Amino acid sequence: MKESVPVEPVLVKTEQIELSGLLARPDGQPERGLIVALHGGAYTSGYWHFRGGNGTSLLEIGAALGYWVLALDRPGYGASRNFDTARLGLVSQVELLFDAIEAWRSSSHCAGPVYLIGHSVGGILSLLMAANVRAGMLGGVDVLGVPMGYPPTDAGEEVNSWLPEGSHIPVIDDRQRKWLLFGPEGTYDAEAFKHDGTCLSPMSVAEYRDSLAMPASWAEVLPSIRTPVQYSLAEYEAIVLTGWAALDKARGLLRNSTNCIVHLQKGSGHNSSAHSIARAYHLRAIAFFLECEALKSI
């Protein structure tokens, strides 16, 4: 499988917003559709494009397997970092992201199904999009690091203490990043940690407040989802609850999804795309999308 495919910067314009990001084109295979990758809070689209020694970039892997892969800088990041902060709540972002996907598909003439892969806050948004009236365009959703709850630990207290008086939360330092977002030494290497640090960006308080409040809304939101969902939690999570109790809760709430799979991602902290298992994680997501495609014809 060839994975040295070009990855290029992209701008997606709608009537309301201009979003930057990264784009990889299908590499000489029948086009299978579009994978839209949504990064977590305080990050940018570069999160999905660490070119580790074993081929870890989601963009390169997806393109090599026949997908367009569009990793967007979500509203409030990248080209839209100066966007009206009053419109950066999660409900507003859902509509802005749907508009951006539709605009990009129209300009690129990509007619295949749309799949979402979301990490952390990007995963929350992916699930909110799957519960939206516009979810008919979605063929499947893969999320990792979405909270069913937050742990009553020092890590949980630190996360809850970050709300400032201003409009944005400053990026965390290396000590906090290693403690909260990474697994034990040996589950990632220095180059991955270094790349991860280049993707940091301040997070809006509006996005942060909504994310902290989401677990209380899942009982209403998740049962409305019909779209296939693969929901994963990392083994070494520090900032959200992990383990099979949380996974079973998610599976129960996603009971109306036409195909719900839950998975405990071994060997990883919260930022799985920067760990040694990143390639396996990305391939698992794409395998799920392939399964969604196959099941539609049965």
C-alpha cells in the first residue's frame, strides 16, 4: 500500500466562514468517499498528520486506500481563529461544519459517502452531527476520547479549573500535556510528542464550557442517532472516564445506531494519533467505514 501521497493545505469557504485544513486525494483507486477528520480542543488539523516511521498519518493512509481525506481546522482555529467567539459553541459549530462539508463536496465533485472521524471535542461534534437533521449525508462515524463523564481525580479537577475570564484558554505546557494526554513512557516516542506540540492552539471558552457539559446531555442526544458509530476510549485516559463501564454506557445510549461498535484502545493515552498504536487506530477507523459501505449493500 503506497502511503507517500501528497498532502496539501486547503481553504473551504462558505457564506459564513472560511476554514483551513489539510487535504489528501485518493491515490489511483476507485474513490470510496470522503473522510472528514475533526481535531480535539486546543489543537489544529495537523494532529492527524504525524508522519511517523510506521506510516501513522491518517491522511496518507486514507488516501492510499481510496478516500479523500479532509482534516479541517474547526471553527475558531486556523484561518477562522478570529471568528466571532459568541458563535463557537458546539451547536453553532455543527452547522458551520455541515456547511463546509457541503461546500467542499460541491466544489470538488466528490459524490461518495461522508465519514467522520473525531477526536475528543471533535468526537463530541461528530456525534452531535450524527444526531442532526442533516445526518443523512453521513455513512459512518468513528470517535475516540468522547467523555461519558469526567474522572473525580486530580486530572479531572485540573481540567475543570481552566476556565479563564477571557475568551480563550491558553495552551497547556509540556508537563500538563504529557500527564493528561499521553500514556506511559514507551507508548509514544519523542518525535510524536514533538509533532503533537506543534499542533497546539488556544481553545475558546464557549467550546470548552459546552464540552464540559456534554455528558449530562448524552441520554437525550445519543439514542436519536441512527448512523453507524464506532466509539473508542483509550486505555490510559486521564481526562475522561475510561474502561468497560463507560464503553457499555455508550453502547447502551447508542442502541438505535444501525451498527454500534465499542472498543478499548490499548497502549494509548488520550491523543491516540500521537502514540505508537496510531497506525492501527487509523486503520481500524477506516476498516469500520469499509464495513459501513459493505453493509449498505446487504
